[in-house]
Amino acid sequence: MEATNVTEDRNPATEADEQPIKARKNGLYDDVSEELAASMKTGWADTELRDLRPVAQAPYAAARRAALSAAFPGERLVVPAGNLRTRSNDTEYAFRAASEYVHLTGDQTQDAVLVLNPAAEGHDAVLYLLPRSNRENGEFWLDGQGELWVGRRHSLTESELLLGLPARDVREAVAELTAGTAVPTRLVRGYDAGLDEALDTDEERDDELKVFLSGLRLVKDEWEVGQLRAACEATVRGFTDVVRELGQAVATSERWIEGTFWRRARVEGNDVGYGTIAAAGPHATTLHWVRNDGDVRPGELLLLDAGVETSTLYTADVTRTLPINGTFNPLQRKIYDAVLAAQEAGIAAVRPGAQYRDYHDAAQRVLAEHLLAWGLLDASVYDVEKVIELGLQRRWTLHGTGHMLGLDVHDCAHARREEYVDAELVPGMCLTVEPGLYFQADDLTVPEEYRGIGVRIEDDILVTADGNENLSAGLPRTADEVEGWMAALNG
């Protein structure tokens, strides 16, 4: 990594534009001559972009803001994008804007803030953004976040054209939000420490805002469905890449699989939507195995749980369990077929008017039936109803059968219970169906040959007017299809 020119600590939300930038002694420049400073102020071409059109999601974001406005009349609403987080010393994690902010603006700018101010009719929305770097005071080239170091950003005028919102300098935000007559204000907390400290808001009321914004994402509009469809299509290509490179993974480790999928995510989108689970052999029984440092051995199974996040930050979430050598052995196939039957029952239960819990119940019932049939649960003592009532199948099924999907891999997580887990499904909802069976390597309650086998199958399901659509159907699901697909790719 190139050395950066570190400046004095600064708060972009409050620093005056005229304040001079001073290089630290440990920066790239120990001192700055007047001649160099003068040179850096001049000789730059005009790069303003003047023929910009609104981004595709702008009208949809406007509709979401209107719904938000209707829910909180007469109140100021503050939704920050968030700030950079330190990874180590003077390096930061890659920035990913808060989902609430992205959903309402279509923007992904760090340090930005959306404010909805109460007006005579509804609200007036304004975006506070960091403008182009100032070349008069040296910010452009002396500040570690100046455009010479991190790249060009849009001017406020350009942002207005792209997003369809008036834009102001974010360094004025705190002063404007705390000046004058007090206005009832709600803030989405936890993303911007400066705003959290500056704004004296009620925690309970702030939580109500966060809950509402989470629920606002439950039903996807047509543009969002298109993004999820694109995420799934790219994810299918990522899984295909992995199968083609399984030979290299066998020669190295699970890290090869992780890196192969990540390459596809970066080429076609922003990143992976969550930490890739590339779990080979017994690691497949660990639900969130993200160390990905184990061996990849022919004869065992690979559980790959991965999703491409689009450039607009919508993510897929797909799992396939693959025989590393291309062929299931009889026991692996038996367990795989049971999980597939459970998934098919779950997907069949996804339809308008059904309860959200129905698909989980349907999948769990099928898995319980198989566990009884295999003798892992005593059929002389328990029937399916009793197993479900006592939850005995959960020793091996472990988790719920799915979750909402969208800007977050576990989307709408803060929505009200009655709107989510206790609600009816409606067209436009998108969720995962992902049953699994996991037999731990040290589980003495199952025959030895079961131990260390983990199987999960996961697809992204859109609720439609007449049923559902599997957005990730481009990947094979049956054991025969998986084997044929792998053979064709590696033939």
C-alpha cells in the first residue's frame, strides 16, 4: 500500500472549509514550502460533470421517503450513512453505507446524512455530503481523505442531479441541526458517533424510527427485485467458478474457494454480501464456518454458502453442498435427498396469504420424518408431532429455515414481530429457504458413518402474486443434477 499523507485529526462534519491543513511530521511531507503550496492550487482542469441523469433508484427512493414522511409528521428525521472504521493504526475497513441510508437515497457516500425536515406538507429532504476537496487550503492533497489520495467524489451539484435531492456541505450539518428553535428529532443511532453525541434525542423514539425503516424494506419494489435477481445470477456464476477450480482447492485449502468466489463478487458487484462459508468435510457442521483454512479432500462434501452483493448493495444468499470428487456416496446422497425434500416442502409453502412460519414448519416436519425413519429418533417413543412439539430434531437441524433478504443478508431484522415472523407473506417479499442436517464429528448419538457430515441447500425465493419464484434456480439442486453439472464443468 502506498504511504499516505496523514493530517491532524479532523471532524468532517464540523471543520470549517477555510481551516488550513497541516501535515504531520510523520506524513509524506515533513514540511510544505510556499512555492509547492502555491503550485498545488493552480493548473487543474474543470472536471465538473454537467450532463448527469438521475440514478435508476432515485424515484423509488423518493417513494420510500414519502412513506417515511407520512409515518412521522411534524418531526425531523436524521439518517446517517456512517463513517470509516479503523482497521489498524492508520488504515480503515472498506466503507459500506448504512442500509437505511442507502434505501432512502440510492447514495453510498461516507460521512453523509439524510435529513427530513418537517414542512407545511410532509417533509423537505436534504442530503448533507462532503463536497469536492478544497484546493485553496490544501485539503485536496494534504488530507489523507483528500481526492488526490482516495479519488474524485461528486460535487454537491452533481449529487443533486444524480439523487434528485438538494445537497449541502456535511460540515455544516451539526450546526444547522442544533441551531434555532428545537424541533422534535429522531436519529438512526449507531452509525455516526459525532451525530450521536451532538443530537439530544430520545432513545425509545429513535428505536421506533429504526424499527419502521427496517419494516419499510419488507416488500421489495420492482427495481429492488431486479437487483436481487442480478445478485443471484452473479452468484450462480461464482459457484460455477468454484466448481471449475476445485482441483486447485484440493491442492491448497478452503481459502482457494473463498478467494475464487470473492473474485466474481468484486468483478460483478461491490463485494460478497457476508463472509463466505467454504466448509469442507466436518467443517460443514459448523454453521458459520468462516475461517476457511481447512483441507479440501476428495470423498468429502463441500458446503458453500456465499452471495454476491451488487454495486447497489443488494445481496444474494445461496448454499449448495457439493461432493468434492463430483459424486455423492450412498450415505451422503441419502442425507442430501432428505434435505432437498425438506427444502422442496418449504418452498411449496411460500405463497401469498401463507404465514411466514409455514415454510419453516413444513421443512422441519420433513426432516423429523427422516430422522425417525433412520432410527436416529426412537419411533417407538415419538411420532412426528411429538418430535416437533419437543423440538428434538433441532439437535441436527440447528437453525431456522430462512430469513428475509435484501440490502442486508438478514434483511429487516429490526422490523416489528407482527410485520415479520408473525405476518402473512405478500407479493414482493424475498426470503431464503435453507434447511440443513448437521451431524457433529463428536456426536455419539448417531452412527459413526454419519459423524462429520453437514448438508444445507439454500435458495432465494420471491413471493409472487400466484406463488413464488426461485431467483437462484440457475444452480442445480437434485443430487443427479449436481453430479451432472460438476462433471460437465470438469470434463
